[in-house]
Amino acid sequence: MRAPVRFSVATMTGRIAVGYALLASLATALALALHDGPPWQYAAPWIVLDPTIGLAASAGLGLLLSGLVVLSTRVSVSRFPWAQHLHLELRPIAHGLTAWQIVLIAGCSSLGEELLFRGLLQPWIGVLPQAVLFGIAHQLPGPSRWVWVCWAMLVGLACGAIFAATGSLIGPLIAHAVINAVNLAYLRDHDPRARHDDAHAGRA
């Protein structure tokens, strides 16, 4: 009885990966055709750095951002009802995913979304507008819709700022991939209701 579930999850993972790969290819092609330079380089960075230093700074800031977002996710889910509701509404996305599927989805989603929102759109419309669009693109049905939109908007704003400041997209790519991978695993493995039930049983 479990084989069809695995097949379904594997099929879904493949479709997600292909979809994001196509999105990345389209965003890259459009950026190369319409912008001066590749989408992984910001034409007019806020801080003029040697390319190697800019790459290292971007990567370091991306790792820092991913750590802060992952930590804030854990703290929020453990303390705040709004974060617990959002976590529970997102959990079905990660149901049945294996480690390699999580890595594949995280990597492909990072590549597709960063090349689209930061690489293609940000040079046109700016850091804040692309972050707003990034947040709106993360809507989901249910009462936690706008919580997720605002959360994604803040992450998009931070990724956009790293890209604009350093001139390199490597940091946002790293941050996006790490956040998605770690938080997908957290969604799959952690049920905040279990902790609540255990605490209630302890008091009883």
C-alpha cells in the first residue's frame, strides 16, 4: 500500500524540479536578452568590491541569513500560535519527502526563484517591489495566507539587499536553498501539536 505513495511523491518531486529548471532557464534567457550582463551579477552594486571579495561577502551574508531564518523559524513555531498554524498548514507539502527529494526541491526552487525575482526583476523594479512580488507569489489557501506572504516578503527583501550590496547572487542562492532544505525537513519531522499534547498530558 505504501508504494503508490512513494511513486506519487517522487513524481511530484520530479515535476517540481523540472518546473523550476524551466523557470530558471526562462529567467536567465530573458535577463541575458534584456539586461547588461548575466542575471547572477548586479550591474550597479551598492558597494563596489573586487569580484572575489564580493562573491565571498555575498556567500557569507547568505549563510548568515539562512541561519537567522532557520533559527527564527524554530523559535516562532515553539512560541507563537500564528507560527504554529502556518507550520501545520505547510506540513502537507513535505509529507513523504526523502532527504534527496528535499535537497532537489530546495536547490531547484532556489535557482528558479532567485534568477526570476532577483536576477531578472530586481534590476528593473528595485529591491522592495521584487520582494513584494516574491511575497505575493507565496500565497497559500487558508487563514495563514498573509503570514506566509509577509514572511516570504521579508526573506525576499533580505536576499535582494544582499544581491544589490555585493553584486553577486551566490549569497541569495545559498540562503534560499539552505532555508528551504532545512525547513522542509523541519516541516516533515516536527508536529507542534505533539509537544502541546505531551505538555497537556504532563499537567494532567
